[in-house]
Amino acid sequence: MSDTSLAAMRQVASELISNSGDRWRVLASAAYLGVATGDPQLRRQAEALIDKSPEFMRRGIDAQYQQWTSDRLREALANFPNARLA
């Protein structure tokens, strides 16, 4: 994968994490992508979201989807411990 493509993926992930609002699937997918790119800042953002009820509540995400989102982020962190797309 080219550096340009990787940078674009990181940019999309970052924007979607910031602007997903109450769209929990978008948030989970964007954070998963961010982790997969190997970007340390996006990884920290994903880690910071796990089980953070106040952040989910601020976004308007209910408890059922908070758990689902946290589970997906744990999965991403486990699947990509030191990710860097080639």
C-alpha cells in the first residue's frame, strides 16, 4: 500500500472518529480502521473509547451499543497489536 493511501485511510478514520456522533457502527469501524493503519494516535483514541460510558453518553450511544463498540475495539487491538499496513 502506498504512503498516500495509508495517509488517506488515517485521515478518514480520524475524521469519522471525531464526527461520528451517535452512529456507533461508524465510530467502531473508524476506530478499527485507525488501529489497523498502525497510527499511534488513532490507536490511543480507540483504547480511550473502550468502556468509557461518559464518552458514549456524550455521543448519545446507548448501553447495548457501548458494549458492542467496546468489544469491536478490543478485537481490533488484539488483531493488530503492532499494525502497519504494507
